[in-house]
Amino acid sequence: MPANLPAEAKAKWAKVMEARTPSEKIKALEDFLSSVPKHKGTEKLVSQVRRQIAVLRRQIELEKKKKRGRRPGFFVEKEGDAQIVILGLTKSGKSTLLKKLTNAKVVVSDAPFQTKRPVPGMMIYKGVEFQLVEAPAVIEGASSGVGWGLQTLALARNAEGLILLIDAQGDLRYQYNVLVGELERARIHVKKPRVLVKVERRSQGGVIVLGKLRNCTVRDIEKMLRSYRIYHALVRIDGEAELSDIEDSLFENVVYKPALFVINKIDAVTDKDALENFKKFLEDQGLAYIEISAKNGVNTSPEIIGGKLFELLNLMRIYTRKPGRKEIAEKPVVVKKGATVLDIAKLIHSQLYKNFKYARVWSSRLKFSPQRVGADFVLEDGDIVEIVAS
């Protein structure tokens, strides 16, 4: 996307990245735009920056209104093992679903747009605590600041995953287009991109690259980042990245959020052909879905929804025990698949991580159980771990 920007524009984008407040960022973005050559190759970049400026101005307006009205904020402090935000158009059944799955005190109403603030609740699935957060209804223009759109999409960006609720009695593709479209315009993807890159600026240590590169070297990346006045950074790559992918990440800030499409009111469907076509569409996109009736309790148990989310988020449960004791901790440590013994040690206590010697692992998949293992031993769901430190 940067389309061979001149050195002056790159230097001004460095100022954008350094800006801290919305006002500072607007000024830096406007200054950056003035140095971008206007031609077909920069049209997308210019459009994106102008939209970013409009969103920042809307944020400033909302902040002023919030201070005048002293209304409670949208931020929901994370609790449990994973936060899942429930998004949907108005009257899709978000409140009913939240009430069915959690202990949340929710008012269910037939009137539209009744949820004006995020409402959290806790769902337990086999020891895993999912914090479900019902967000206000998504509407067209949410990503540009219409209604509570910016705050709602910020909730989605901060979560570990999403439930996208679709009303089976409504226009299925329209609902999909609004939800996914507004998320994508906010740089939140529910379809995993070919590659995801995150450049984390640091104060020292040079440039460190974690992940696979294609048609470029670490030296190429260092040279490109220096042109944006970035001399120390951790570059995280999920997938296989070319140099252009890493440069694009400086501008786009794209995140991927695993999403479960929940098709509600399945027991009141009138157009079954449209439903089948929509399900086929989701399957072709590689997107997970489940059919439910929140009102009548069809497929709405924590075992069913929790199981889907557990699989979608690629989670596993690791149980721990202290050396010299037989008791196994009732609450598992919940981590992503691929986690090692040392990852668990780090989560439990910094001293276990720093002074790690070895671990014992109990598992039915092992030939001998317990088995003494090293720091890099990869764990699986249900394993029991005892960590020994010096």
C-alpha cells in the first residue's frame, strides 16, 4: 500500500506513530497527507488516512459529550480466561442469549436498541471461564462513528474472540455484510488473513524478527524500518511475510479475531432455502457457525456454545500440582495449543520461570506417566504438570 512513498512522507508517518493524543494524531496525519504524492498508487492510502482523521474527530466529539454528561464508559475489565464480545444487529437476540448462558442480569425487551452499554456475564465450560460481553447493536456506519459504533468496535478489537449473532428471520446476507463490513473497515478481520504482522517499537535491542520471511531478509527489514525512523522493534509474523507485508502493517494495524456465527431463532425460519444457502456461504468462507434458538433453549447450553468457542480459540487446559503434594489444582491454566512447560511456569510465577529445572507431566498419551521433561516440552489438553525449580 505505501506505493514507494518519498522520504519526506515516511518521516512524517514516523510523527504519526509517535503521536499520543487524538488531536496530535490528527495534526500529524494532515501533515503526512500534504507530503503524499497524489496518483492512482496512493488512492487507497489517502482514503484510509482521511477516514482515520474523520474517526479521530468523532472520538474527540464523543469524549467531550462524555465529560459533559458524566456517563459510564464502555470499557469492560477482562475477567476469566477469554473475553468474547457478542455483536449483532438490533433485535437479533443478544440479551436473550447472554441471559441463557451466564449469570448476567439482563433486561430482555421487544423494543429495539435497548442495550446502550456493554453487559458482561460469565459462562463456564469444563473449568474454562468465558467472559461474554453483550455490546450495543451494530448499525451501518459504525466504523465511521455512527451511534456507539467506535466504542463497540473497540470492544471487539480488545476481545479474544467474537460471537456474531444472525437473526434467521431477517435478511441473512445483509446482516453478515453489515457486521463483517463494519469490522473490516475498523481493521478487524474474522477471516484469517494470509499473513498478520505486528511491529512493536522498543527503546533498545535492534530489530528482532519472530516468524517466517519470504523474498526478503532481516537486513532488508532493518533498512525499511530505518526509513520510518524505527531503529528498535520486535516484528511478530503469523504466516509468511514479504517486505511489503511488514511495511503495510505500519499503516493498517489489522487484527484477526476468531468469530463464531450464531444463527438465532432457528425454530421460526420461514425461508429454509435462504438459510441453507447462507450456511453454505459460511462454509465456503471457512467460518464456524451454529444454529440456535435462544428463546426456546435450542443449542444454547454452555457445553455446546462453550465447546465451539474452546475449539475456535484453539485453547487447552493444563492442570498443575505442587512438588511433594498429591492434590491437583481444580482450576486449570488455560493457554493456546502449542504452549510449552516453560510457558506454564511463566504464567504461574516469575520465579518458577527464572529458576526452572525440569517438570513432571502426567498424561495418558505418554508411555510412562509421570515423565520427566524439559522446558520446551509441548503440552496437550488435560495434561497435569508439576514444575520443579531451584
